[in-house]
Amino acid sequence: MPLTSSDATPATLPPADFAARLREALSALADPQRAPAMAAYMKGHFAFFGVPMPARRAAVKPLVVALGRRPDPDWLLAVAEALWACEERECQYVAADLLVKFARLLEARHEPRLARLVQTRAWWDTVDPLASRVYGTLVRSAPALCERLDAYASHPDLWLRRVAILHQLSCADDTDRARLDAILTANLAHTDFFIRKAMGWALREFAYTDPDWVRAWLGAHADEVSGLTRREALKRIG
């Protein structure tokens, strides 16, 4: 339901109530004709309202804007967790967007809750923004977390591995090359498509900053790196 002038501000609502308002905004736009194709694109793993990204973001924008610039990060994570429990995939997209928007407010103590989101209802569509935009921001503000991310590079959960591989994606020349090398090397023998694709993506993105480093890394591991990783890595530098 829309906010009225007599309503409490959104950030004073219980997190579950605010999450319910966000879900209602999406439900009002449900398109049963579009939903099956969206579900099929995600290999049938999730149900969808059938709301495309522009309409989804427009629908929740008034509620998000009303949060102001500094909602309480614990409250924000609780909202994300409530949205993560919803059946429809668009709810997780809204949660990820919220966490990206306010990533600068998160602290090291919040990381275990982020890790649970990564591992719950997990697929690339929610893991990737959490990895590159949320974890990337968090690690820059809390560098002590680097050790934990380095450990994720060999974690049994492949999605936490993907977070480790992608969390420096937007760091450009601030990328820690030694850490990137160690994380990628730890996954050379991994056979999963999503790991090999992420490795290639990380290398391809870093090639914008240091193509010689990327070529040298591929050369040093020529007998180990997968064809998928190599092709992705070289797309922009040949």
C-alpha cells in the first residue's frame, strides 16, 4: 500500500512490515503472461511475479526514497532477510538493490548475515550484485575481512567461492593483485561452470586496468586454466 502523510516513516516500521509493503508494490504489477519466461530464464529455480527490472525499481522507489540516506543497517538487513524469505524472485532482487544502495552503511559484523543470504536461494542473479557491489564496498571499508574472503576461495559452497572471485570486480587499480592471484589459483581445478565463468569475468574486468598482468597470469597457468575462463578473460584484449 502507498505511504500517506499520517504513516510512520518507513524506517520506523518493523522490518517484516516494510518488506511486506515492498512485496505489495511488486504484486500490484504482477504479469502472469511474462512470469513463465522469466522463470524459464532462471532454469525454473524460482517463481516470478513477472515484473521487469525498470518497472520493479519504479514500483518500490517511493518507499526506498522515504528511507532517507542512513537507515539503520541492522534494520536494513532484517528487511533484506524478510524479502529473501518471499517466494517470488523479484523480492530478492529488491533486497539486493537495497543492500547495494546502502552498502556503505554495513560493517564487518554484518558479514555473516550477508554470507547466509549468498547461500540461501542461491543463483548468480543475486550472488553477483552481493559479491561485486556489497562485499566489494564492505571489504574496502573493513579490510580485516580480506582474510575471510580469502578463505571463501576454497569454501565448499560454490557461491561463497564466487563471492571471493568477484568481490574485487570494481576495484580497478586498487585491486590487490596478490590476493586476486591466490583466489584464482585456488580455483583452477574447480570444474563448475559458475566458478570458471566468474574467474574469466574477474580477469576480463581487471584487463581494463592491467592487461599485461592478465596475459601473464594466463600464461603462467596455461596448462591449468579452463578454456571457458581463458575465452572470457581475453574477450576485450585478444
